[in-house]
Amino acid sequence: MIKELIHDPIFLVKKSEDATKEDLQVAQDLLDTLMAHKDSCVGMAANMIGVRKRIIVFLDESGRVPTYTVMLNPEIVKKDGAYNTEESCLSLLGGLRPCKRYKSIKVRYQTMEMQTRIKTFTGWPAQIIQHEVDHCDGILI
């Protein structure tokens, strides 16, 4: 179900709790909401729809066919190649904001089947994941 976006920075700066299998509907709602905003957004975290759970969704264009990926409890376990960039966010009003990102990241997360995975991402998908994990950690750009 498509959910309304949250713009309250007081809500958004609070850290998210770990997701469980009881939160799979939240993950689906988050995916539905991202797809409804696909013309202006490539990733979302659950707190953007009012749920403080460590769940992110994003458009992964690193493969042959772009796919939407859901990550429960994502944790960046390795970072390489720091660079400075600017990003915007649907939850925050205003334009681009400066931030530091990494060209390559290794992420530990759970799938919708609650299976643990570890995967390395580079480039644009890595940047999106870092932005959404920041949301889970209560960090706003």
C-alpha cells in the first residue's frame, strides 16, 4: 500500500529498530511507495513512511536488468574510496546538500525471506544504500 511521506525532522532523526519477519508488510508498503515515486526517487527507508524499522528499498541498476531491492537490517561493514557529493531527499525540503560517500561498500542485510546476505556494491547503488542506511541511523543529509 502506498504510504504518505514523512517530512518531520524530529521524527526522522530518531534511530530505527531492527526489523523482524513481522515487519514484512512494512517492507512491501515501502516498496509500493518507492515505485509510486519512481520518477523522482531511487531509494527509501521505512522512517520516510512513518515506521522506525531498519528497512530500505532501492532501485539497483548494477545488473543487466534494473531491479528493486529490499534490505532488512542493512549494515555497512566495509567502506572504500571516500568522496564528497551532493544529494537531495524526498523527506527534506530544499535543494541539494553536501555529504561524504564511499565508492564501494560491503553490506550485510536480510532478504524478505529473512536470509542473511553480504554483498559489495559500487557506484550509484552504493551511494543510494549509504543515503538510506543514514536514514535508519537517524542521520539527515
